[in-house]
Amino acid sequence: MKFKLTLFFCLVAAVLTGSFLGDLCAKSTYKSVSWLGLGATFGFDTKALDLHVLQMNLGLHVDINILQVLLIALALVLAPKIAKAIKTS
């Protein structure tokens, strides 16, 4: 359980940090870091289901960049080490 929670929080931190820093890198004028902000967006637009009593909308868009992929890989490597270092009482 400790490992799963550690992995979850490491992945969330990697995705959020990678998104923020990737956007900063994409706007950078330096060619050496601007490539880290390159990414792709994929998904599908909102689809509506109207059953007259119940209305549902479903849509999904994923926007990922190179820095996020690198940080996710780093989180997958470091999560077991962090989980091992956490003391439980």
C-alpha cells in the first residue's frame, strides 16, 4: 500500500511539474530547452447522451510534452526508492 501511494503521488507530481515546466520551455527563446516543450494533443470532443431524464456529456483531451514523459520515467524509477525510505510506525 505504501508503494502504491508513493507511486501515485510521484506520478501526479511528475505530470503537474512537467506540464508547468514544459510550457515554460516551449515559450523559451533558447533552442537548447525549447524542444522539451514539444508535445502532442489527442482525444475526442464532447459527446452528448440525452435520455430526456438524464443528460450526460463525455469528452477527453490529453496534452503531453517531452518533459512530462521524462519526469514520468524518473518518477517510475524513484518511487520504489522513496517508498523504501519512508519510515512506517
